[in-house]
Amino acid sequence: MSLVLVSSEPSEPDQKTATTAPTDTPMATPDPATLAEKNRQEEQVLKKRFIGMVLGLVFAHVYVALALAYSYMDDHNHLHTCWLPLLGAFICGMIFVFHVSIS
């Protein structure tokens, strides 16, 4: 199955697109103060993302350690896991992944 474009105009090459005149206006040079301010703002955003990554990773490890500390084996060799710290580890891991993905 193919699509066919039907047009009422004759199929002649367009002379306007074949020859384009170069523009005589040079590109404007950016203002150094504006560029410096933009770079400073981007560095602030990157710093916040990096802090979010580090805190997410550290707290994920802390919550896994708490889950291991509160897990125990009973007399019948059944493992009882504390699920609340594991949920915290998952959420902190997602915060870490979010900050990694937007950087």
C-alpha cells in the first residue's frame, strides 16, 4: 500500500529555492555579562541536582541498613523483615535515579 500526493500544480523545480542569496547581517555577539549569569544559574541547578543524587544514594543505603538491623529470624527459622525501611530505601533510590536522569 503506497500513498500518492496529488497536486494540481505542474511539477517544475522551484527556482527560488535553488539560488539563495547570502545574508549580509553578521551574527550578534552575545553579551559576556549575560553569558556569565546564565552559566552561574546552570551551575546552581547542577549543584542542587548533585546534592539530590548524593543524599538519595546515602539515605537509600541508610534505610537498607535499618531494614537489615530490624530483620530477625524466629525459633522456626522464619525470616521476619521490617518492610517500612525497605520502602524508604526504594523511595530514596527513586530520588537518586530521578536526579541522575535529569542531569
